[in-house]
Amino acid sequence: MFFLHNITFTHWIKVFESGNLWPPLKKSLTVATLTMLISLFLVVPASYAISRLGKKAKYFFVLSLFFTRMFPHVGIALPISVTFLKWDLLDTNIGLVMAHLISQLPFMTWILVSTFEAIPIELEESAAIDGASRLRTLKNVVLPVAIQGIAVAAMYVWLNSWNEFTYALYLSLSTKTMPLQIYYYVQRGGFFQQAAYSTILAIPVICITFILQRYLKSGYLGGSVKG
């Protein structure tokens, strides 16, 4: 009773031949990847700078990040959509990326500030004694040590953007994202198509996790500073 029987690929074939798969898949991949790359470009240097501030200033910035996370997406999605309509960014990839950055930038900063805090300042002092500039120290010393935290932050931001629903619902009109496409079949009652789309939605998640998991190693700070 509980074993597989009557296996068929009919519903998968219908999904691939319908023409409704590739536009949402392309849009979701593009938006999630751009959100991750822009977040890394902006947040990595900002998080490093915050982590090296005094305790009071650092506490102020971290508290501000938590404050921005208090607003629910559904509460600001409508004002954002009205603003983007005026800016002619409605139903565009860049508009959806900008909306995703609102929530993902504080999230990534919160992760990376903790990552850079865990890196001993003695590493930078040793590099400075050896004649390395601040920029070279950041590039050749700090970032390689922080690669684990950066990989974790990048993975979470990509996954959050990939699975995001609220902003996509307000800002995507002609071309849906993959979560919206699944929601469409849920509303229409297409159980088998819904299952096929859900499986396809999970495949990039597995791939991105597999690609970044090689950076997720324990003890990456072990032996970095000798007493």
C-alpha cells in the first residue's frame, strides 16, 4: 500500500512542455544570485568596519540592524510597490533585487559582524608589522580566515531570496518567480504539477548548499594565533 506503484513521468513532461517553467526559474535564479552578490559587495567591508568599532558604537549599529528587522514584509511591500511604480521598476529583476536587499542586508551584516569579531586583532597587527597595508591585510589575511562565515551568510541570503514570496507577489506581474508559480498551482488545485514544481524549487537549493559546503569547516581559526 505504501510502496511506489504506477510510476509515471507524464506530469513532469507536462510541466516542461507547458512553457511556464523556464521564465519563473530564470527570474528566481537571476534575482537570488544578484541579491547575494550585491549583498556581499556591500556588506563585507561594512561588517568589517563595524566589528572594529568600540563597544558602544558597535552595539548601536547592531541594535539598529535588529530594529530594521522588526517591520514585517507585508507591511512595507505595498509602499515599496507604489514607489517602484513611480520609478518604473515594477515587474523588473532589479526592482525585486532592491526589495530583497531591504531585508537581506541587515541579516547578512548581523552574521558577518560576528564573524569578523571572532578574528583576533593580533593577525592584523602582525600583518601591519610585516608592512602590509590595511587593504592588503583585509584581502590576504582577514577575508581568507572569514571565508566560512562569508559562505554561510551568502548561502542564507541566496536561499532567503530564492524562497521569498511577499515582495514577489507585489512586484512581479507578467513573469512570476518559482514560489509564485507553485502558489498558482496550489490555488488552481493542480496537485501533481505542484509537486513537480516543488521538486524543481528544491534542486537549486541542494546545488548551492553542495557548492558552498566545502567552506563550512570547523576549527578554521585554530592555530591562527600562537601564545
